[in-house]
Amino acid sequence: MRTLSTMFLVLSSCIAFSQNTSENPQNVNALRVYLNCNYCYESYLKTEITWVDFVQDQFVANVNLMVTSLSTGSSGAEYNMIFIGLENFAGMRDTLKYTANAIQTENEIREGLAQTIRMGLIRYLAHAGALDKIAIKSLQVADSLKQGIGDNPVHDPWNAWVFNISGNLYGGGQKSNTNMNFYGGVNANRTTAKDKFMVRFNPSYSESHFEYDDFKDTFVQRNLYGAVFYVRAINDHWSGGVFGSGSQSIFSNFDFSTDFQAALEYNVYPYKEAQTKAMTFAYYIGGNYMDFTDTTIYNQTDATLLTHNLTWTAIYNKEWGSITGSVYGSQYINWNDKYKIGAYLSMDVRLFKGLSLNAYLNYEAIHDQINLRRLFASQEDVLLQQRELATNYSYYVSLGLSYRFGSIYNNVVNPRFNNG
């Protein structure tokens, strides 16, 4: 009698534990799928679709999957899969079909069935906020060739052209000074897998008034900039292009300046991998015409020069962060002691969990300022940066560390006082 009582207590404890486990699953966000079918390769599905929990009790499932099949006239089989959402998926219902022909092997049939079930479960996985569990990849060769490049639809009334027109007017002031600024832009571009074309035009105007004690003056800056380029893909590693631009700048002493260059670029890695890594060498050669506002320090009012540029750039985006570096140089061919050499490094690197280093370093050795005014720069021009001044270098440095610690489980969004 005592033995029977002991067995009853053990059995009752197991039932209670089972009920508590069923009512309180460990992962409430996981898909708990009850597979309802007579024969649908259950063992195979449970070992191939491992990012869901297959349960034995339909009352603890949040997705009920019913699979039925019928024979086709060609001695194949049509599988019908009905996905029924329960609990937090209540009201969601989908039906998918998979048809297997008579010449398919059993392995091909069960993989086709598993693939259809995977696709049917994605909707529920998305609503569960658990899409990080899977990756979606096309098996078509044409789609794999587009990766890293993308593709435009065949039917596009704009033929991939995109246009943008903008204008910004802003100003401010106080007792001793006021300022007004305008910046505008017109941009048109067309990008396909084989070529890129862009044309842009940007006017800007700024006016500043200063009045303090006996000093009173007004400073005006007008600038115009326009550019056009065309780039053509040659193969997976080579590209060619032509570039042209024109500008007007009071600051840089240009009534008008224009340049035209042809270029060739080589990428060590295929261009389709450019989102994760690239190492390019680019060479530009062309001409530059400059009409100066004031006579320059070389007693010139205009200049026509041949130019060439060489640029090396490396880009890496990895799980530990990203790093971009470049070394570049330009020179006037028919004035070869006038040149510029520069380099920059930009990086955002995770040193270890929670600690990241970010940096930007830029340096230029400048020996090509043939546009400098011969006229003496006033103190106001220097202090208010109203004109380009002579220098043989420039640099910019930014370094930072960030460390984050604490809970990583905080997905609540609270929008209260977001604008405060």
C-alpha cells in the first residue's frame, strides 16, 4: 500500500511539473509548432528546421501546422500545408502547396516540403521579433550575381533616373552682427549595374554684417559649383570614367574655374564585395582652366594647366568594426613643383565587449596654391576667414573611446518627452 502511495505521489508531481512547464515555456517568443500529419517526414523536418520548437501537445503551440497530401495524375503528390496562428498569432492563417512529381527522389521531396514549411513560418517568425535566427538567400544563379550590386526592375517609367531639387535659407543675429545664408541644389543621377551618370549644380550665398564700436562692415560670399561625371564598368575589377566640373568662388579667388579628367580604377577585390572590403587604385589625368578674380601671387589673371592624380583607398567592414584609409596626390604636369599629397584614416573598432575606439585622422601637404591673391589680406579677412590664405599643410584629428555596460535586454520603446 505504501508503495502504491509513493508511486501516486511521484506520478502527481510529474504531471504537475509537466503542466507548469507547458503553461510557462522558457522562451515565450519562440515559435512552438505542433505538426499535425499522418506522414510528412516528421523526423527530417524536426532535424532540418531547428529554429523553431516542435511540441508534442497542440495546446502549448502557438502555430498549428496541418499537412495533408493527395496523389496527382502523374503519380506524384500534392502537399497542402495549413498554418494556423494561436495565442499571440491568433487570427493569422496561411495555406501553401508543394507538388512533387513521380521522378523525384525521396530526399528531393522531403527537402522541397521542408523549404515550403520554412517559407510559411517566416511570417510568424517576423511577428515574433525573432528574424535574427535565420538568413534568407536566393538559390537562383541570377540573384547571386546581383549580390553586392543590386538590380533595377525591367519596367521603370523613369528608366532609373532620380532627381532632387533643394533650397535652404537660414539666418540669425544679435546686437553686434547679423547673417543670412542660402544654399541650393539641383541633382540628377542614374545608376545601373553597368554605368553611373550624375549631374549637379549648387549655388550658395552668405552675407554677414558686423557693427561694434567704431567698426562696421559687410562681408559677402558667393559660390557656384557644378559637376558631371560618367562611370562605366569594364569587368569585375576595372572601371573607367570621365569627370568634369566648374565653379565660381570669391573665397578661393575664382571668377571661373573648370576642369576635365579621364580616369581608370582598379579594385583588387571584385566590386560586388565592396560593401565589406575594397582596395582601389585610381589614376586621373586631364586639364584645368582658371580665371582669377584678382591677380595672383604669381602675377597671373588666368591659367591653363595639365593635371593628374593618383589615389589608393582601402575599405574593410568586418564584425569587429570598420576601417577606411586613403593616400592621394595631385600635381600640375606643366608646373611640376606645384602638388598636393594627403592621407586620411577613419575607423570605428570594437576593442572588446562594450569598448569601442573611433578615430579620424587627416593630413595634407599643400604646395599647389597658385590661386592666392597678390593683394594683402586685411585683419578682418583673416579673422573672419573671408579668403583663402597661404599654407603648406592642414590637418584634422578626432579620437574617441566609448564604453557601454549594463543590461542588454531592454527592448521597450518609451516615446514620452522625446521632443523635450
